Amino acid sequence: MRFRAIAIGSAGALSVLLSACVGGRPVHYYTINRPAAAAPAPEPNGPVLVIGRITTPEALQDGRIRYRAGSNEVGAYEYHRWTERPAAMVEDLLIQALRASGKFRQVLEANSGPAGDFLIRGRLREFAEVDDPGIQTRVSLRLEMIERKSGAVVWDHDYARDEPVDGKTMKEVVLSMEHNLQQVVVQAASAIDAAATHQ
């Protein structure tokens, strides 16, 4: 899919912004939208979760949308980039999904101060288009939950999910990546709910 042109616009959950040109060509920026959902009242006796840092390989830190072709070729689109780091997208989606469960007294960012009962941290290993044999997207995420009092890891899980791309444009690739990441986060939030509330 690496040499296809894209149509500029906005469709569904996709936001496309035009920025400065690189080498005479416009750079297109994309974002993963957060599902709009009213959070229920927090559980007053529920635990406090702190969402810590999600790390990434160096290749995912510069904002360019990544691709993999075959078993060995990896690269990045120079003119198609995320508006924010993929790790930050995961952190934001996790916070939103866990707050929406209503099972916790608070769900906080790591820099917000309080120690909390549990710390959630992880590593986004892959977030890319995969061209082998058709076009699909891949999310690979590892998460773990640490009990703050003891420092023990009380839950951990690896998530790996591929999703077909319904089309051949970058817009359709981004929509697939968005849905794929949202599904992984929903699964992770449900498992974290179960693990944290049964400790």
C-alpha cells in the first residue's frame, strides 16, 4: 500500500489535518478518536488505578505511520504521521475505558500525584500496517498491573490483534488501526477491571 495516493477529508472516526510540506509534498496528520461515552459515577469503595507510562520501540516514537511488508521489510510513511505519539493514544484510551467502567474510585494519570492502589504500565510493541498477503493492521500490546503496596505484579497480559483493511487508501488503513486499537483497549480494560476488583 506504500505508493497509493489518499483522498483528503474526514470520514467517521478519522481526522485528517494538513500541515507543512516536506520536499514539496504536504504532510498528512491523523489522529485516533476516543469514543464518546458518559462515564458512570465512580465506585466510592473501588480501588484507585494509576495509568503509568506505555513505552514503545524507538521506531514508534517519531510519529510516522509504520508499515511491514513480508517477514523482514519494515518502514515508515514520510508524508503520513500521527498527531501524537501512539503510546499517548494508548494511555488516553485506557484511562477513558477504565473510567467508563464505573468500578474504580479514581483512574489517574501517573503524574497526577496520588500513589493509588494499582499501577498499570506496559509496552506498545507494534502499531502498523501489514502488507502480507493483503492489507491489514496490527496492534501488539503488553500490559501489567502492579500492586503499589507490595510492588508485586498481580496481573499481566499480551495482546496481539490483526484486522483487515477495508480498502486501499491511507484513510482506510487509519480507520482499521483505530478500530483495532480500540478493541484491544476494550479487552484490556475488562481484564484489568476483573483483576483489580478481585484482589
